[in-house]
Amino acid sequence: MKIFSKMFAGQSLISWGLQLILIYIAWQVADQHIENNLWTITGVAALLLLTYASLSRDGKQRTK
């Protein structure tokens, strides 16, 4: 699990992965492959909270 906490360009690999997932979902919604409904919005909101928490954790690790 230490591989996911490795820092790359100031962010952990988990943060990068979560951001890439958000980009992928946004692209799929824009191309109308995924329906823009409450489930999609709820899922993206959860991913945003996870991304925020991960970036916050990365900031705390940098200050140590």
C-alpha cells in the first residue's frame, strides 16, 4: 500500500487516480454514454469528497 502514498508532482497516486476517474466520468457524461441523473451526481459528489480528503492528507504529509 505504500506505492499509493508515493508522491508524484506534489500529490499521491491515489489523488491522481481519483482525479482521472472524475475526468473519465465527466467525459462519458458529455458524450452521453453515462446518463446525467441523480445517481451520477451522487457518485461524483462522493468522488469529490474522497479527492478532497486525499489532497488534504497529501498536504499534511508534505508539512511533516
